[in-house]
Amino acid sequence: MSIRGSNFENQHPFASDHALVWERCIPDGLLYGVDMSFTPTLFTIGTGFMLVAGRMFEITAAENISISPGSGYARVYVAIDTGGAATENSFNQVTFGVDYAANLDSFAELTQEAININQGAAVYQAEVAVLSIDNTGATAIERQMELVSPSAGSGAFAAIAVTYPAGSTVTVTDGKITYTSSNTSGAALFIIPYAATWTVTATDGTETATETIEITAENQIVSVTLAYSFYVYNLGDECVDVSGGWVGKALGLNTEFPTGSVPKITKGPTTITATGTAAGSNTSTNGLFYAANKIDLTKVKSIEVKFKGSATAGQSTFRILSGFGTYMVDTAVAGLSPSAANTWFVGNVDTGALTGEFYLGFNVLLANRYIEMEYLKCIC
Amino acid sequence: MKIYIDADYKCHVSNDGIMRAFEVPEFDGKSPAFIEGYRYIPAGETWTNPQGAKCSGVSPWRDLNLLNEFQAQYVAQINAARAAYTEGVNSI
């Protein structure tokens, strides 16, 4: 048997073991503080914490690195040398250095040995900043080490592409990490660092839409479309862009009420009413009062409707229809009846299992029966 | 059609002894498999869906395309049985 235990009972974990895990999961970067500034001849690295090759260290007093004047660029780098002194009373494994190049991309290659394997002496260098220089010295910071972000570099595990209403803000969170869209364009791509259940939420300050995504596999890419709730009718507004207008249709209910009769529609300032009609003395009529456009319910989780009717079960009923059949019941896939006659009623119908386009409407049975609607809202 | 609902408001065509019975015309002519893909929440009661909406009425909890397929097979079986019966009667 030739196995060395690391984080096991009675086994000795090396610092490099710990650093190896971090190195594999977290890119080089700043953890806290480490403000950077410069004068023409001096580059200053402020106090704070850094993580390089999985090795974390604290700068306890500002580091000043001399910058020589010239033409081109100066690169400040940090070097970890695991062969340096590291005792209880002294530490000399982290230093800063500077080198120069004529162009931004012509610096010598940094030494990046595997310092977390074999517990031996090795060197790992990482760029901290690059400054432009002229004959007076440093003139600007061209680039610098960033705050560590789990979504950067080797932290990528999967991705969630989100399409959302433009003008909104999107967040993606697993409860530990939260990412926020950088703009409100209507499309965003989030790099996900690990497998988890992620909640994607869009909000414009008033409306909110949310989806839950299970990220289970590396390189998994999930597309999500978020949509806000919308009205198909609301307080006198027929929402024509969505509904196509509210209309009547002669359509029998079933074999008991087989005769179709177009209901009469009355448009009020805040409500719309459909009243049953009958040809002559026909007492077996039924009409449909509905939004002319089919509505896509794929993203709609429930429909909330406020209405009242002259009767309850089956006679003044909100119905979701997949199309038009011989009778209304042939294509009715869901529905809702008021709990009492002639009383305003707010109800929700669960539509989570419905995908595709459907007609939304009410059946109005017999002459002089009615339904009156205040709003119909699709909740996504 | 007489159906039974369990504590989760899911519909059944037979009673396990603790279900509640309701007459629901919407299920007239529907197959057992179709009916058992639905919830029925009686007037005055609500069931809260995963998004938090307090729902009532009749709505599917299984995929509607699947339920429609169940129903189509059920209707085809009934039509086949009727045709066989008619053929039998005519042959007498």
C-alpha cells in the first residue's frame, strides 16, 4: 500500500494539499483590499489578501516597487518560491518583482511551476499589474489583477442563458452566490461555477418572473425565458394586442345544451358583460364569450380571473379551450366556476401542465344568463 | 361523471375509502386515465400550486398531450367494441 492520507484522521495535511484544491477551483486574484497606485517612479501595492496558485497570503504593510523610466511597459508580478524560508518566525516565500517589455504582449513568459505537488521547491509567478512608462516613469496602469470571482477563468462549470423583458434586472443565485446582469438588454449569459439548484429572477421593480434551474453536469447549458404576468382583459381595457378583442360565438355546451347562440356583449367602463341569447323559445342554448386570439400558456403557471355570473357550476363558467369542437366540452381542458351566483369572485386556475396556445373564455348558458368580468390575468 | 378526490385534490375513478365524491360534468365520457390526470378543487376550497397561486376548479396536473392520447385510445377501444357488437348483432 502506498497511499498518503491528507485530510484524514491522524494523517498530516500539507499546506500544498489545501492550496491544490483552491488552485483547481479559484483563479489567481485579490481577495480583499490590495489597492494599487503609482507615482512615476513607484508602484504601491496596498495591504490586503491575495490568492495565487491556491496560496493565500496577507500583505500586512504596503509594498513599494520601484519603476524605471523608459519606453514601453513595466510588469509587476508576484513570485511564490516554495523553496524560500518558512518558519514559525520568518516567511520569505512571496516576493514582488518587475520586468519590462516594449509591447503589452511581449513580456517574457512567467514561471509557473506546479508548486502544490510533491511538497518540493518550485516557483510560481503571476502578473499583478502592467503600467505604461515613458522617459519620466510610469504614466498609467494598463491592466491589473482583479478581485477573485468564482465565475472567472477556471471557475466555469456550466452556463445559464436568460432571455427576459428588456429594461429589467436579472439575478441568478443558489443562496450562496448571487450574480446580477450587467445591463438590461433582455439577454444575459451567466457562467455557473458548480452544480446546484439556481434560481433565475427578473424584475422591473414592479413585476417579477422566476424560474428554478437544476445544474447537474459540467458544460451544461440551459436556456431560460422569463416573462411577466400579463392581462387579457383589465378594467375596461380589452388588451387587444394580446386578446385580439373579446367576441362572442355560437357554440353548444354539450348534448344537453347543443344549440349555439351568440351571446350579446356589453362593454362598460371597467367591466365587460356577455349575456346569453336564444333563438325564439329555444331553451337549450349556449354561447361562448372569449378572447379572439389564442393565448400561449406555455410560460403561464396560473390564470387569475375576477368575474361574476348569474349561475354557478357549468352555467357561467370560465373555460380554457384547446380549440373549437362540436360542443364546448369537447375541447375544454380546464375551468372554473364561481362559488356563488351574482357575486364577484376571484379565482385561479392552475395551468402549469398546459403548453401551447389555448382560447380563454366563458360559457353563457341560456337566454338572459350572464357573466361580467373585471379582469383576466395570466401569471407566469 | 362521479369522481373522487384525494387529499391533494387529484381525481380518481374509484374510492379508497377516505376520498370525497363529486359529480363533475366536465368528465362525462372521459376515460379513467384521463380523469386521473386532473385535479378538481371544489368551489370554496383552494389548492396552492408551486408558484403560490390558490387555485380551484378543474385543471390537469399531467401533460395534456398525454391525457389526450389516453382519451383517444379509450375512444378507439369503445368504437371497436361497438363495431364488434354491431357486427355480432347483424350476423344473428
